Amino acid sequence: MATNRKLDLAAERALVEQCRRQDYEAFSKIVDAYQARVFGFVRRMVKNEEEALDVTQEVFIKAYRHMARFDGRCSLRTWLFRIAHNLCIDRARRVERTPVETSLEPRIADDEPFEFPDDRWDPERIALSEELSAVIDHAIETMSEKLRIVLLLHDKEDMGYDEIASTMDLPVGTVKSRLFLARAHLKQHLGQYLERGGI
């Protein structure tokens, strides 16, 4: 999977124009810039990695075929995520959905300092951390598709309300309310976990 190389607006527009002239090399630069992020989003929406790779490939095939329809009113990233979102929804309608594996745990880059207090390696603390992670994963899996997508775009893809609204073709107010409901869902599950004696 290619790594992200974020494009500035001018570079993005230039590449789009080249793609409209059937320039495959220009499109490969768009794929390099956005493939990893699109795959990361899709992977949390479908049941396995192989299927996520298929959907991600379909996103870029569809984008290339319909590049003439991209009018520049939103960013190219937003447009690609909108295509990904629609393909995931279509696929979910065609096949019986199964729980999606996902996690909100932050990744630690290899070059970041690895400084943890000794008690982080205490077996009991590790077990509790893994248990809490499983509770969060389960809470996300049991959300409705509409709530989960908004939560993932906001918390994992760092999209603002306007960009999510554009991606999902929704009013900003609807995005805010769905995010509120998604957080309430998480809070409820965590509350039940704590009541059972977790942490």
C-alpha cells in the first residue's frame, strides 16, 4: 500500500486536469497520495482486508472513469471519500453485514520516543487496557452504519463537520447530531463496562 503524500490545492488541480486528458501517470500520483487513507477508511467499513483492497481499487477505478464529473467544489480527498462511502454502503446492502474490526487506539510512530513508566508493563494494567480496547471496538461495531461512518471520518480521518457533510452529502447539522449520538453510544457502553467493575 502506497504511503500518503498530501497534495496542495494547485498540484491537485493540475493532476485532475491531466487525468481528464487520460494521463495515467498523473492519476498514479493521485493514487499514491490518497490510497492509504482511503484504504484505512474502507478497512473499517468492510469485514476483511481482501475485500477492503477490492473496494479501494474500485474507488480509484471509478474516480478515474468519472474524473470529468469532479467540479472542484470540494477537495479531491473529500470526493474520493464520498465515492468510498457510497461503495461501502452499496456493498453492505448487497451482502449480509458482519461486525467490523476497528480500533480508536492511537498509533505510535517508530521515531517517537518510547518512554513509559514501568507500571505500564504490569500484567494487570495490560489486561485492563486490552479489555477496554475490546469494549470500544464492540461499541463501534454495534453502532448503526450512519453513526459509525461519521465517527470514523471525524476521529480517524480528522475531517471537520463541513468536509464530512460534503463527503456524505448531508447537512452539517445532521453530521453534528450523528456524531453526538455516536459519542453517546460509546459513553453508554463504557458506562456499562465501568458498572460491571472494569478498570
